[in-house]
Amino acid sequence: MVAPYESDSQIAKLVHLGVADFAITEDSDLLVYNAKVVLKLTQDGECHFIDLSRWQPSDVDTAYLKIFLKMTPQQRIDAAVMAGSDYNNSIKGIGIKRAIKHLAEHQNISKVI
């Protein structure tokens, strides 16, 4: 199934419902929608299998990734809103690492602001 335009929420719903076993994407938006299984397609044609329900951070993972994996689905959405996504511009001076850092310290976007 190929969906036009920004279909991340629909694709994630298909995975959540068990209609689809996994999703293939070129960006990380499906992680924000808490799609449990994602094959992340890279520019060079490689795929990285990501299953958030089983992924255990390793020593090679960055500190930010370890924090991201421990975040609630709502905190992941808050991070995307702060850092910008396909749907909104970022808060000036905030990228994904800084968004994750602030949410780790303050728990939600309201407290960060």
C-alpha cells in the first residue's frame, strides 16, 4: 500500500491495528506516532529495523537516543513539536537533541515553555 503526501498517522494506525506487520519510511515521523515496528529506509538504500517495544539502548547509542526510547508517546510528540516536523516549524533554537534534553528535565512541553 502506498499512500500519497503525509500519511504517517494512517500508516501507524495500520501497524497498531495489526493490518500491517511493519512500515517502511524514509524519515523518523512514524516513531513519533509510536509505530512499534519500522524499517527506516536510508538515502543509500539500506534499511534499519526499529522495534521500540524491544529496542534496548546499547553502548553505541547516543545519550539522546537512550532518553528518547524511555519517553512516553506524548513526550515524543512534544519533542517533535518543539524540534519541528513535517507539520510545523521548530521553536527557534530548538533541534531534536535540545527538545529531548528539555523534556527529560521538565517532563512536558507546558513546563518547558
